[in-house]
Amino acid sequence: MRSSRATTKRAAALVATVLVAWSAGAHAAASNKELEARANEMDARLMAVERANETLVELQQQIETARQDIRALRGQIEEARHELDGVRKQQRDLYSDLDRRLLMLENNGVAAPGAVRPAAGVQPGVQPGVQTGAQVAAAPAAGQASQDEILAADETTVYGDAFAALKAGRYPEAISGFQLYLTKYPQGPRADSATYWLGEAQYVQRDYASAIKSFYRVVTTYPNSRKAADALLKVGFCQYELKSYRNARATLQKVATTYPGTDTGRAAEERLAKMDVEGR
């Protein structure tokens, strides 16, 4: 009898032990499933955050591209206005010179009636309207442009052709055109603009090393040019594209500090913020 009771007790203890172990195993399995579900949820959240960051970077890039396009359009409008003013002035000068020459021909070289003084350059004792041999040799023939007028017209044409190629997206042609201008007219009235637009054409062609040289030349050779600020900004952009992030950050910080509150300064700040997001 006692042996039977002992056996029963041992069996009951064994069953209890099995139940406890099974309960613990079930609890552990449930805990593992819960942990796995939480881990999956965290992974999903991290992926959502990463996608949101990528979207933010893309939006920043699109905004920056749009602002660059706006600045380029503003620059082109300014260049067009400058060219138009130059053409108008040149036309006025040419028309004025033509009127003067026609008046001289009509009067056969004699001063207009009512003049009480000899024209400037007339020598005493020489009849008005009668030119000396030296004057005849020095005066350009009627209807012929002077050397200065020819040079001015050529300078305008060379620059205008290069700028037209740039606006039309013919970048290799624009690069050659601006290089030709700078070769022929290194001290020309548009030398700073030609150098800047040369850098822009090289930048679009992804020739960042050459673009840096052109933009630096604007900053160092023409520090008072209205293109100097944008040129320095583009130096920073080129350094960024070349993955020279430390130099890019230093250049962009200089732009933001030197030109605060301007479109150029804000563009530098935006690129710096983008570099912060990217961990550059």
C-alpha cells in the first residue's frame, strides 16, 4: 500500500514538473514572438524614417535646382538688358556719326550757317571747309567705320554668339566662344561675365575642375564684379561634386557669412544644411 502511494506521489510530482516546464516554454515562446513583433515594428519604423529622409533630400535638391535655374535666368536677363543697352548706345553713336558725315557731305565740308567760331582743330589762316593734307590722311573715308567701332562691334558679336550658344544649350560651342572672347579681349568690358559663364558651361558639362578655375578667376581677378558672389558659391558647389567636402563646407560658410540675407547666401546655407543631413 505504501509503495503504491509513493508511486502515485512521484507520478503526480512528475506531471506537475512537466506542466510547469510546458507553461514556462509556452510563456518563453510567447515572449519571443512578442519581441520579434516589436523588432519587426522597429525595423518598419526605421525604414519609414529612412524613406522620409531620402524624400527630404530629394525635395531639397529639387528646390536648390529650381533656385539655381532662377538665378541663371536672372543672370541671363541682366546680360540681355546689358547687351540691349550696349546695342542701343552703339546704334545712337553710329546714327549720330552718320548724320554728322552726311551733313558734312551736304555742306561740302563747310560749317553750318550761323556758326561764328571755327570748328575745333581748324588752324588759323586755313579756310573753313578746306582740309590740310594731314587732316585728309587722318580722317576716315565717308561711310567707313573707325577702328574703335570695328573692334566694339566684333567684341559684341563674339560675346553675343557665345552667350546665345549657352542659352541654347550648346555648351561645347559656348565654352569655345567664351574662351575665344577672353583670348581676343582679356580686358574687355564683358571679361568678368565671359569668365563666369565659361565656368557655368563647364559646370553643366561636369568638368568641375575646369569650372573651379574659371569661377576662382572671377573672384580673384574681378572681386568687384556682380558675378563674384555667385562665382564663389559655385566654387563650393564644384568642391561638393568633387567630394572635397571639407573645402566645400569652408567655401560655403564663407559665402553665407560674406553675403547674408541674399539669394546667394541662402543658397550656401541650404547646401550646408543638406550636407548636415547627409553627414558630410
